[in-house]
Amino acid sequence: MNISVLCENQAGHAGSRSILSEWGLSLYIQTKDVNLLFDTGHTSVYWHNARQMGLNLNRAHFIALSHHHWDHVGGLQHHGFKAKKKLVVHPELIVRLSIKESRKIKKDFRVVASAEPLEFYRGIFYLGEIPRTNKYEKGLFKGERMPDDSAVAIKTKKGAVVITGCSHSGICNICEHAKQATGQKLYAVIGGLHLFENDPKAVKGTIRYFKKERPKHIYPMHCIDLPTLAGFYAEFGIKKLSAGDTIQL
């Protein structure tokens, strides 16, 4: 499995001459059988970076969106897809977009909406609405419970690979839901974790959770501050990924 970072807050050294960055996230996941675009940032940066990285997004079989925030879905307004792709979302996501945005998405894509875990391709799950099951994660964004904040989980021989956008519903809540959906232990967790030093209860609880679950790979990016990244580095020896980087699992 190859995972390419098409959009992130920073551009990595690997693509420092040609890669652009913006506040947002977009990942391109290539498995043996299927290609998945996960989130799109908020402009055409993901499309530019894909070309620079030698990736043809028209070969994507599916697109999945983590939640309705502009820095994850706005890029769909600037896409270059030549055919209607299947777009997997929580039903609330479409409702929360502007009329102009939702109209274009409905026109340009084949929308598949599910609030429940959905195996939209063999071994690949859209997790739907995430249950809030622990006491240290608020599961809120600015006091709002976002039912459309979701993630993707991919079954592998070594365990579940969890792909997240911002984890407003709580990264540990997401991982527990992913374990139930896939029937596997955690192998890798990749994406935005939405953890900051002003919420030490969530940070400490998450570090404690990952120390117990022991996923092989943890790649936090996009919405995590420097003190928290430093804490994750001290505990897990993580590597920070940026736009232009690619990892193989």
C-alpha cells in the first residue's frame, strides 16, 4: 500500500522544488486493487501536487471525505475528473455545505452516503458516524457534536490501517470503531488527530491509548501542535509527514 500526501499544511523536503502546501489535508491511497482519494484540501493544490508526484487522479476508483469543513472538501470545487467518481460521505456532510458546493458535488459525482460503517470496497470501510465511548476525548468541535466527522479503515494482513481527516470525534473513538468494523487490531494510524496542548486530558489519554494498542505506525499531521508532536515523538518516535511525502505499508 502506497499513501501519498497530496495536501498538508507544510511541503516536505522530498518535493521542495515543485510541491505546494496549504492548510488542509489530502491523501492518495493506492492498494494492489484500488485507488482511493481521501479529502481534497480547499483549492486545486492537491491536483497540482498529484501531477508533480506522477499520480493521475483520474485513476482513482473512489473518493472519501472525512467531514464538511472547507479545508477538507473545498478542493472538489476545483477537480479535473473526466468521469463521475463514487464519492463516499456521511449524509450530514452534503447538508452542511453551501447550496453552490452541494449542487456541484451532486452534479459531478455519484454520491454514496452512509451514517453506518460501509464496506464500499473489499476490505475498505467508511466508518460512518463515530460513537463517543471514552471520557478524555470531548468529541466536539467548538462545542458542536459533528456526526459527519468520520474516517476510513483498511484491512491488511498486519491489521487495520486507519485514515483520518481531523478526528473531531476523537482519534481513539475512531480507532475503536475501526477495530469493530474491521475485526482487526490497529496496524497504522495516519492523518489529522486534532490534538493540542490546551487539551492535556485528550493528549494524555490518546498517548496512553496508543501505548496500550501499540500500532506499528503513527503518522500525525495537519491539526496537531508542536508540543503534542514532540510528545508523540518522545513516546513513539513518530515521523511528521508533509505534502509531497509518500509512505509504503
